[in-house]
Amino acid sequence: MTSILPPDRLSLTSLRIFVAIAEERNLTRAAGREAIALSAASKRLADLEADFGVRLLDRTPRGMRLTAAGESLLHHARRVLGAAQDLTADMSDFRKGVRGHVRLLANLSAIVAYLPEDLERFFLNHPDLRVDLQERPSLEVVRGVEEGQAELGICSAHADLQGLTVVPYKTDDLVVVMRADHPLAGRGPLAFRDTLAFDHIGLHAESSIFMRSQRAARDEGMSLRRRIHVPGFDAVCRTVQAGLGVALIPAPVFGILGSSMSLHAEALTDPWARREIVIVHQSARPLSAAAERLHDALRRG
Amino acid sequence: MTSILPPDRLSLTSLRIFVAIAEERNLTRAAGREAIALSAASKRLADLEADFGVRLLDRTPRGMRLTAAGESLLHHARRVLGAAQDLTADMSDFRKGVRGHVRLLANLSAIVAYLPEDLERFFLNHPDLRVDLQERPSLEVVRGVEEGQAELGICSAHADLQGLTVVPYKTDDLVVVMRADHPLAGRGPLAFRDTLAFDHIGLHAESSIFMRSQRAARDEGMSLRRRIHVPGFDAVCRTVQAGLGVALIPAPVFGILGSSMSLHAEALTDPWARREIVIVHQSARPLSAAAERLHDALRRG
DNA sequence: ATACGCCTTCGCCGATCGCGAAGGGTCACC
DNA sequence: GGTGACCCTTCGCGATCGGCGAAGGCGTAT
């Protein structure tokens, strides 16, 4: 039974140097890049191999080549170093006077439409707090909060929310954006059905807007003509501007992006176009002081 | 401009000890637990605080209490140490003779229905390879492969697969499971519509089976009566057995779980009940030798 | 007041780490 | 087939780091 060597004997410096060697495939260059003597780098590598009992690189006359074990270590080392990097970055914030940190997951609509102003106001009142905001599709927001990756989540209300505390955040309405010269422009509020004759520009396939509209198309007994998926509402709008089709976006997003691009929007009359956006957190664990503040601020926002 | 201190000055040992202190909220006990002298633990903690320039714990006469910065560090430290743990575990495999490691993401259906036998056969031919298998909903399988978290993915074919190389893996058919005394039992192949009068037991909301059947319900102009979501097909079957409703599961899964639970299954006639399951990987990056082997084995499986 | 629990500081010693120098391969080019 | 250009490894030395136990400060309990 070879006991797994405790993570102790492992040094982040060695990992960093290993990554450099693996990337450069050349000890000399790697040592230069890491500002360390060639001999020291060599020793660290040899020690790693000795500790793990595994050859990590095949030495060739003109450099080094990763073994399978080396490939695996490279992958893991990057993860470890990335996590360490995040750690120091956060600590550095605290040193600069930050007094609290909240991890927040939110869907793209919320990030584009509502969070900027709400967070701005929040930071005015709490300059000493910081928010780590990550974009996720609504379903993954829920998962992330359940798993404790983040304390707070913002997502559309239709995910499976049991075990979480839910408070309403915003209500938003989807609108149809199109070029000003589009046949549908100026016709007033539209039924989703009316848009099905045209190509739709969508976010990535996990987005709740896309899933929703696809379902709605089925409900109409038709299928959604989606010509392209692009990342981000700005890309959606530019694509619409290019005349590739129409798109569904939250009304506030149109207010931000659409006007400056001289696009046109019509309201959508279907009931599902009104979406409830909520704030969620684990019911079991109490919120940190910082998260509590943010939660309050968003709820009142 | 305070430069972020490089991850170098960070020692995994210090992090481990910090975690112990934070958990025990008592230096003496933490030092005992980590088998280190009290003085050494104290010094490591002091050094951490000095390096980060931040107070991590408030000293009270009866122990220690985490500050906000300490809470944050605890979170990060756990991540870093977890990653380091994974690293050493994998390296330990290699030392024991493993010659390759493949990270594989798959949806639950594949994991339950097909992978066990295919992997068994694979390991017979390749006892020196190892597979890290993680369950994800199909959409996240795709994301994981795109982001390089795993080399190979197995998912249903309907996700957005551009940029990935796709080969067919299996075709499976969904069946309706129910208790033997259920009204629908023994009526022969069913249309999904016929099941809508009864409660449905579902996997978590991200599962493609659930999303699919919900869409199908809409297509029928009805809504799915879902009484409960449970994690895992075994839980689904037990819930069905308890008489809480019917459920859709892949036919092979019924073969494995259903019979021993004296459940009954009927085929589903709707065309969407036949699902294509595929193997995907990044087209851009070449597969490692080990992944190549697994890919071949699964494809032929 | 005394004793106890909890943390910090200090001085000493052994282990670790980095550096430069020396060494030994392979390949390319005369 | 020598010679030089690379590329990596090994070795010995000095500096630094990290651990240990002893001594000390501080608050609380008795």
C-alpha cells in the first residue's frame, strides 16, 4: 500500500517550474523564464519525478517531451496554480482595504440588464466590499449555489429551486429586436408566432431564452429557424444589425444596446415573455455579513 | 501598486495548517491534528498574515475566530488543497503502473446504461489505463470538453456541437416504467400522450430526458405532471415502485434496474424516444494516446 | 493570588534550496 | 571524425528556511 504522499511535499514553485518546462519543452528556456538557475530547475524536476516515482518528461537530445504522466501532471498543476492565483488575488484585495467578498453567480440577462446599476449603487454604499461575479446559465447558477461555489445566485425562476431560499429580484420582458428596415418593424406588439418566419439569432444553446423560445416554437407546431449562436447580447445585436435575422432579448438590454445601434424592437405578447428573475441562496447555511449586505441591496434594488 | 505576491511564497503546508486552525478554531488542537509543534503552527499563521498583509483570525482568550478575509482564505485554501490532492492521487496511479489517464464526461444515461460494460471490456484490454469519469448533463458535457476539462465527452446528440468532432456511440430508446399494477401496464407500446394523465418522476431539471419530455408535453398542449425530482435512475425506480408515478428511462436502464424491482415497462412510440448518443472531442487538439484508445474502444463498443 | 489555557517570541539546529562550476551526452557542420 | 553548439545532470558550498522546545504575556477560572 503505497501511501499517497501528502500534499505537503509538494511545492507550488516546483509546479510552476514544471509547467514552464512542459510548455517550453526545454529546461534552459524554462529556467530563464522562471528566473532560476538551470541547475535548480533541473533539481526541482528531478525531485518531482522522485517524489512521484514517475518519469514526467522524456529527455531527448534537443529538448524534452511530456510523458503521459507528465501530461496529466501539467493539467493538474495548472488547476492548482490557477486556484492559488485566485487565492492571492483575493487576499490582495483584502490587504487593499476590502472588508468582505461575495461570490455571486448570475445569468447573462441579469448581468447585462440589471446588475450594473444595482452593483454600482451597492459599491457606493459599501466601497469596502467586493463581488466576484460569474456568468452561468440559470440551471448552473442553481447548481453552483447548491454546491457552495457561490453564496448567492441570480437566475430565472423556473429552475428547480428546492432547498434554496428564493426572493424575487426583477421581472423582465423579452422583446424582439430587428433592423429598422425589417418587415416586422413598426407593426406594434408581436406574437412569437409572427417571428417564426424569420431566422433567429440565439445565445449559446444553454441559455434560458433560447430553450424557452425553442419550446415556444414547438408549441406552435413549428421549429425555430436559428441560423447562428453567438456569445453575448452585444454579439446578438451586431448580428441582427448585419441583417442575419431577429432575436429575443430582455427589454432593458435593448434599451442599453439597441438604440445606439439603431435597431428596432417590438414587444412580445406571449405570456412566457415575462420572466421572473430571482435571488437564491442556500437555506441551510447562514449568509456571511458581506453576502447579507449584497442580498439586501439587490432585493431592494 | 502592490504587486500580487507570486503564488511562490505560498506553501501548501501553510494552507493545510491554516485550514486546520480555522476548523478547530484553536491553535493548540490544530497543531496536534497536523502533528506539528504549537510554535511552528503559530509562526506559519503569522507568516501567512504577514505575507497577505491581512488579519485572518481574531484572537480571543478562548480561541480564534475567522475574519472575513479568513473566511475567504478558507474557501480558497480548500480548493487549492483539493486540487493538490487530486494531483497526487493521479501521480500515485502512474507510479503504480498506470500508463495513461483519460478524463471523460458523460451524461447519466450513458453512465448507467452503457459505460459499465464498455469500460469493463476496455480495462480488460488496457489494464494500464485509467479513466476519470464524471457525470454531467449533456449540455455541460459539451461545455466541459470545449473548455478542455476533459478530453472526451458522451452526450445526447442534440446539443450544440460545432467545433467538436462527433462520432456515434449508441442509440437508445426511452421506455415508460411503472408498477406492475399500474393501469397502463400490459397495454403494449404507448404514446407519450397516454402517460400525461399520470404523475411523472424525473431526474434533476437539467437532465435531457426531463427537458425533452417537458417539451413533448407542450407539444401535446398539456403540461407534465411532475411530482418529484430525484437524483439517479435507481432513485427514480424506487420512487416508481413506491407508486408515486411513472417515469421515462432508457430501455437498457430498465433492463438493469427494473426487473429486479418487479417493475413494468412499455415502449414509447414517439419518434423522439429514440435518442442518439455520441462521443465528442475537440477537433483542434489531438487526442492523447490513452484517449485515442478509449475513443476507439467506445466507438467499437 | 494562583493555576490553567491559549497564543507568541526567541534561539538553536538540521534540512532545504539556489547558485556556479564541472561533466557528459547528441547532433550538425565542416 | 573532430569541434562546437546545445541541452541536461551532478556536486559542493553558502544562505535561508522551518521545526522544536523553552520562556513569556495575557485573560479567565478557582
